[in-house]
Amino acid sequence: MREQSHRENLRKMLHKKREEIIRSSAAGMKKFMSDENRQTIAAGQEQGDCSVFYQFEHMSCRQFDAQTESIRKIDLALKKLEEGIYGCCEECGEEISVERLKVIPFALLCLDCQETAEQQPRKRN
Ligand SMILES: [Zn+2]
């Protein structure tokens, strides 16, 4: 029972975070376009489809990429929650600490693996 309500809380938290991201990106779009265009993009983003963004070349694609990526992670976390494997590190399979999940509810890696990933040299464009 307790487990159930814990999951329910996580689900709510993830949905809330998702809404926040969508809302903030919608606010960013407002500057650039009409309601109609904005809705097209918002609908695409809801489905994790970033391609519509590129139709609007004056927009910052990088910003929206980051938001779409966050939404994708949240969706993944929600899926994991359904499957009962939420909170396990993608890399090593260890449980991700609750403290970390509180800060980043859609974290896919534990702190150790995240740090390792960040330390790896990346190609710059
Ligand atoms: Zn790990």
C-alpha cells in the first residue's frame, strides 16, 4: 500500500515537471509566433517530436532540443514507473538515491555514472 502511494507521488511529480517544461517552452514560443503555429509545435512536443521546431528557423533549436530531451526522459521515467523499474540506473542497474531523484525526478543514471558520463570528452560542434 505504501509502495503504491509512493509511486503515485512520483507519477504526479513527473507529470507536474512535464507540464512545467511544456508551459515554459510555450512561453518562450509566444515571442515568435502565432497561436496556430504554437499549437502545432506544442502538439508535436507532446508526442516527443522535435521536428516541427525546425520549420521555424528563427527559433533556438538547441533550447527546444533540451526541453524535448527532458520530456523524453520524463516519459521514460513514467514508463519505468509503470514497469516497476523506476529509479534504477541505466548504466549499472544500481538504485538511484532518493535525494537525487528528488532533485531530478527523471534522472536515468546514478550520480557515479552521471559523473563518469560527464567526464568523458565530447566532440564539440
Ligand atoms: Zn549507475
